[in-house]
Amino acid sequence: MKILTGNDLKTGRVIWWDGQGWSLHVEDAADVHDDGEAILAREEAACRVNGPMFIEGERTAEGVRPAHIKDRIRALGPTVRADLTLKPADPNAGNWVI
Amino acid sequence: MYKYDQYDDAMVRARVEDFRDQTRRRLEGKMTDDQFKPLRLKNGLYLQLHAYMLRIAIPYGTLNSTQLRKLAHIARTYDRGYGHFTTRQNIQFHWIKLEDAPNILGELADVEMHCIQTSGESIRNISADHYAGAAADEIMDPRPWAETLRQMTTFMPEFSYLPRKFKICVIAAEEDRAAMRWHDFGLRIVKNEAGEIGFEVYPGGGMGRTPFIAYKSSDFVPQHQIFSYLQAVLRVWNRHARRDNIHKQRMKILVHELGEEEFTRQVEEEFRHILTLGTDFPQAEYDRIAAYFTPPPFETGLPEEIDRSDPDFAVWIDQQIAPHKAPGYAIVNVSLKPIGGIGGDITAEQMEVVADLAERYSFDELRVAHTQNLVLPHVRKADLYAVWQQLRDAGLADANLDLVTDIIACPGLDYCSLANARSLPVAARIAERFADPAAQHDLGELKIKISGCINACGHHHAGHIGILGVDRKGTENYQLLLGGSGAEDVSQAKITGPGFDEAGVVDAVERAVNHYRTIREPGERFIDTYRRVGMEGFKEAIYG
Amino acid sequence: MADVLRFRDDAAADEPAVSLDAFLDQTNAVSVRIEAGDDVRRLAPVLDRLRLVEIDFPKFRDGRGFSSASILREMGYTGEIKATGDVLVDLIFFMRRCGFDSFAPNVPLDPADAEAALNRYPYVYQHAADAEVPIWQLRHPELANG
């Protein structure tokens, strides 16, 4: 799937295009198919996203999985600080990144 | 340490308003990120993986307790309760919001701090020996020069858009504790035969994709011409560096392409011209700044003996204390490399502890070392036990200075958008593998440096053992290097062979270390043994 | 918006600027165009017939033009130096310090923004091609006549 992602302009948080708006959670990421360029341009011009880009990913049993480890780290948070990730209570969250 | 006057304060405040206005224009969509990026970088604001990262300047690594408490406040109020000290003596916060950045800069200005030129293609933070003003072996404290040059290089109009970053370092001893030879412009303060102060100048060093060790372009630049000389170097580079390929724009590349002789010739020619312009600062201004760096009022008649009856304290004393020039005093090295922790990171609570210790026991001064540790430069030997107890209670008393677990690591792929691989887990696993204190002391000085990408912020080229993280078809892979040094015995590490995965590189390090243990001669550090026997034996031990 | 911001009182040279090579050849030319990689020191022998130097910034991050302007002023050139190309309002303060006295950027500047940018910094730390007195000299006024 083709995913549109970036960082929130004001806060810098990682955000994922969910089809209608921006979510903090990669599980909500939508497949933008061929409409992505128009959405990217519109959202960037409206200052709703900074540094937008397309990444590859797939839907797995556990949810959306970005293809590249960098994006999985973006999705979760730093693997060395579980408490700073989106899943602080999950001791195995880091394994998903690898 | 230096105190701002109304001019310094006005400049920093103006910069805050400048940035506030630029941020407003960005948030209102009047500027694209392409236009805003170089401007925010000139104020240390990166967009990293998880959030904006703010890099705050700590000029030549010197801080007082008021400033450190402000950093703790920023950590708590605007970030997630901690900060990270860098290999250029600065501090970074990794969870900053753009909308908060102007206010943070405003708060920093309240304590005479700023983020000016801490990133982007700027003249960066000028680093210096973290033992400055305390070490017995220095000719003089290098920091008045670092401070004077800091001011002179702030908002230099001709160099508003340099080809690439430019890093300056000043030391004043034979021993190089600041990796001076790895800088774009390294200075060693010396005295000539007439007893006059001047500088040995070492341009053209740098890490990154193509590392180079700086060469010596001058044996002696008279002290009050050093700013003219610096301008000459900058101008030659600004005019002649490539502008088409970001990987070929550091000054070290130009030096290499022109050759040292031709680069020196061009610099000397420009230097002679710039001297005619009269842009150097006068003795009176240097004296004004130097007055802030006179030695603190050291007491005399202090006891030299240290009560070693507490065995844990004794271990710490043996490793963490460095000799001070004033009798009865010691330099205290504070480890930010606890086993199981993240090197260079410090919590807001720990910052408060160190601020209190600095204020009470070290004439209100502390230092940040490029090795990502801290220093309390002027502690009475009589106070060492009390200091140690408080450091221990705060988790800051690991006795591992320059040992195998005192690892330098960049934030890597866990934080950094430039990275190809994670560096912090590798550092953690190596530290765990070698955690046993007796084993660490047996190994002795062993400087491991880890970078998560070719930008080499972890200084892997200068590691006795260096590790470079790369992206190998989408998975993390690690190259192992041996034989680098950032000290006065400067050398560039060499790659051992094919790379490893994370578990593999930790095992490879252990095999290299075991090989050293097997063949070392008495008194040899790892780096000494490597230099004596060369790569072959190590390569066999690593790859079998 | 203003296409050209100019900080001189004299009349602008209205001859189109020619390339550096052409200028050195054409003895009656008065305006020259300096590309980012050109060596302005080649103008040293012909400074007296020079009225306008246009220095181009192909990309605002290419800072060679700052050195070109500075060197021209150091050579004693007192005519107009105009910045063209990718000139952003955030640069003009530093450009003025280097000796630029007019601006004709690709994207016109808002004069109000330009005014604010030029007045943002109350002092300067170092000498440049302009007449601004550096902070160290303000600190030691007794040295002003030295």
C-alpha cells in the first residue's frame, strides 16, 4: 500500500494520512493509491503537514506495517525508550520495529 | 565564566524576535519549509524522526548552575524530562514543538544562552578542552580565545551561507582532550621563543563521509591576528568550494583537492590582504573577555589526602578524578554512561543534582565534554566523598571514564532522520557484555565510538574501536573499524572487513578485545597493541 | 511589492549588465554581471569605469556573492552593487553589511518586511564592508580614534 506520512507542522509529531485527516497512529494509515500527490500538495499548502512523503507499507494481521525500519521507528518511537513510544505498556513493541 | 553585557543581551534578544517572526511566517504558510529550513537550522531546530529537535549552544562546554537549572526546566516544560549532550559540547532536546521554539529561545536568553549557529551551514559552536582552567598542563586557559572568536563569528555577514558547516576547536596543551585535529579549524595555543602567545593552526579536518585529519598550515599566527587568519581561511573556502554536491562541500575536501601547499598559499595571500583591513579585535577587548576567566579564588592549605575506606568510593576516585593545577583540588568526571542507560542522556532531576553540586562544590561551574560526559572542574579533595555520594544517589557515579563502557554514540535511527541504523542499542549491548567492573579495569583505556550513519556524529573514525551503522538492503548492518584516535596521537580508524548485524558486531567487538588481551604487552592499551601488530591478526580473530 | 529595492541616491546605471568576460573586453561598458563562481578581483584594473555590479545568487544558500561584494568594497569600489536571483528578505541585512546597496530578487520583496529585516539587529559584532561600528569598539570608545 502507498502511505502518505509526515510530521505535524506545529508539534513535529509523526502523522499518517487516514483517508480524511491525519492520525498519530500508523494503524489508521490509508492507501492513497493514485490520489496521493493532490492530497500531499493540498495538505502541505494548508500547513497541516511538514515534510510529507510517500512510503510503502502492507496490511498484516497486526495492522499496517511500513516497509522500511525507519518508518516503523517513526510509527512507534525510539526502541531504547519504551516509555517514550506510543505503546509504553507493551514490552514487545520494539520487536515489531525489527 | 563570561557574562553578557547589554550588547550581547541585545543581540540574543534580537535573534529571538527574528526567529519568532520567521516561525510565525512559517506557521501562517507565508514560507515554505524549503525557505524556512536554513533559517531554523541557524537556530538549531531540526525536524527529526519523532518531533523537532533543538540544539542549544554551550559555548566551549561551560555552564553554570543557573543555566543548567534552566535546561532542566526546559526539559520538564517543553520536552519529555531529559536532554542529551552531544559530541560538540552542546545539549539537544528531542521532543520540541515548533510553536514552542521561540518561547524556549526567549527563556534561554534569560540565562545568557542561545541556539545561534548550532546547525546548518554555519560557523558552529567553538569547542575547547573540557579541563580548561583546571588542568596543570595547559599554557593558559583557551576559553578567552574561544569566547572572543565566538563573538567575532556570530552573524559574520560575509559567511552567512557557507558551503557547509564549519567547526572550530581551541586547546592549550600538548595533550588533545578535545579532538582538535578533527575540526575544520583547530587551534593550539603556543608560546614562541620570545615568550609571545600565538597559535598553531590546523585547518581541514573533519569526519563524515570522507574523513580527514587537519594539517598544520602555520606554526605560529600571532595572537592578535588570529581573527584575520580565520577570515582568510573562511573566504578561500567560501569562494572556491563546490556548491553542487553537498557531500563535497566541507573545507576538508577543498584542502584535499587543492593540496595543502596550495591551500596554505591561498590562505596566506588572503591573510596578508585582510590584515590591511584592520578587522582584528584590540588587546583591550581580549583583556576584557579574559578577565572573566581568571582562576576562581582557590583556597590554600587544603588537605591532599583522600579517605579511601569506602571501597566503592575508592574505585570511583581511581577512575574519575583528574589532577588539578591547584593543590588540594581535583577535576571530577561525571559519567553519563551508566550500564543499561543511554549515553549522554540526563534527566531533569539529574540536571538539578549536578547544578547543586556545581554551585556548592565547584565554584558554580561545570563542563560538558565532547565525550558526552560532564566535568566538575574545581572540587576540593576534602569534598570528593560528599560529591560522590550525591552523584551515586543520582545514578551518575559509574567509574568508567575512558573504559570500554564509556561509549560515544550518536542518537542514531532511534531519533535521527539522517540515520541508517540504530546506534543506541548497539552501545547498550556492548556495555552489557563488558559490564563487569573488574574486566573493564583490566581492559583499561578503550574508546568505542558508534555512528548511525556516514555523517559520523558519533566520531567512529576516531574510535579505538569504531562502529558505523549502514543500511544494507533495508536492514541494519554494522561496519567495524579499528585504530582511530581523537587525541594528540590522532589517527583514522580502518575498516576490518564485511559488516555484521547487531548481535554479530557485539560478538566481533568481543573477539577483537579478546585478541588484544591475548597478545598485549605490559602497559599497552588496546590502541597501542593494534598499532604495534596491525590489522591482520585482529582481522583473523574477528572473522576466523 | 517592489521589484527593486535601492538604497542609493544617485541615478541608476541603465545600461544592461554584461558578463565578466564581455565587460573586460568592452571598454565602454559600465555594468557587469557577476555569476556566483566569477572572480571579482578580475575587475581590479577597470574599477573606475564600473558603475553597476550585479551579483547573482542562483540559490539563496549559495553564499559566494557575499564574498564577491565584500571584496569589491575592499578594492575601493563605490558604485552600485545589486543582488539578483534567489534573494530572501532574511538575507538582505547581511547583504547590506557586505556592500550590497540594491536588490532585484526573483520574487519581489515586501518593503515592510525588508524594513523590519534591516532594523532587526541593533548592533554588529564585527567589521564588514559597511560603516557599522562593531560591539568591541562600542565597548572601548577610547580606541575609536586609534
